[in-house]
Amino acid sequence: MTMRLVTCSLLLIANLTATWALAAPQNGGLAFSYVVPKDDFAQRVDKGWGAALIFDYPLAGAFDLVGTAGYYRFSGLDPSSGTSEQGESLSLWELAAGPQVDLGVLYLGCDAGYYTDLAEWGLVPNLGLRKKTIDFGLRYKVTDVGRFLAVRVGMFF
């Protein structure tokens, strides 16, 4: 039941993202990430990658509502890195949204989201630069066991 709910939620977010992207220029896009696990999470998995649908909906003034529906894949740990056995890779889905403040080409925000496979909610402060349709951002999931840093490059269309 939980996986069915997550799948339906992802499809709904993807549909809304695509609809908003078509309705208003440069509100939806696609992003790719390089992810690095931090703290205790780095004892379970190694670096990985991610891909996401992203949206940015302007509100009043410099405030936006932003969201991400994404997939992350972390590699398993290698025994040569000091662990006693080969670790398993981990895949998870992210569904996150939150406010963002645009300061010219710089932006600051904080998303709240749900992470499957970790089965946890998390906060994701983010900082980035956006020049027209190109977006470069740093996102850091700071809560609970699955802490990671994502270096994200995206394009709005």
C-alpha cells in the first residue's frame, strides 16, 4: 500500500510539474545531482547520483514555492575503503517542497520532504545560483539518519 501511495504521489507531482512548466515559462525543469552521504549515513553507503523533476512557482515579491520529485542512487561501500564487507547500494525517492527567497541570481530556501527507503521526513536547506534557465544548487538533507549533500545542476524549460 505504501509503495502504491508513493508511486501515485510521484505521478501527481510529475503531472503538476509538467502542467506548470507548460502554463508558465521557465517554471519546471530537470536536474541532475552528485550526492555525498554525511555522518552515520556515510558508514552505510558511498557517493552516488540523482535525477529530479524540479519546479519553481513565483509567489509575491522575491518569494517562490519550489519543489522536487527526485530519485537518488547511492553506491554500496567498497571493502577496500576500510569496511569489513561489501555494502549494498541504496535507492530512494524524494518528494520535497518549500519556500525560497530570490536575491538576484542567488537564492536561499528550505524544503521539507519525504524520503522512501529511509522512510523518514527531512529538512533540506539549499543555496544556489540561477542564471536565466540554468540552475546550480547545493542541497543538504540535515535531519535523521540519511544526511547527505547534493550538488545539483538543472535546467528550466
